[in-house]
Amino acid sequence: MTERSPFYENGLARFKGDYSDGKMHGFWQFFRKDGSLMRSGTFDHDRQIGVWKTFDREGKLVKETDFGD
């Protein structure tokens, strides 16, 4: 997996989350270039698990996807 910068060119966060053994693990958030939260959910060593939520630019929940355990 190619590491991407956690920041956009404008300095705002692209994503926030933790790694375990070099893999995405635990709760993560992904942001748009304007700083608004786009998506959030949990990883188990690079595998999406549980319910992931997708938001519009105003922060309204628009979709929930259940990836199971």
C-alpha cells in the first residue's frame, strides 16, 4: 500500500486514524478538501468492519454501509 500524506495541499486533514503493524486499524475519518467529514468507520488491520457512515458537505448522514465483523 502506498502511503499518502494525511494532509491536502491547503494543510487540512485528508484522513485521521491509527495504524497497527503498518495497517489501518481502529476508528478512521476521511475528509474532503474543504475540511468537511466525508466518511467514518472502523478498520481491523486494513479490513473495513462494522457500520461506515457517509456524510454530505453540511454534515448530514446520507448513507450507512454495514461491513459486518
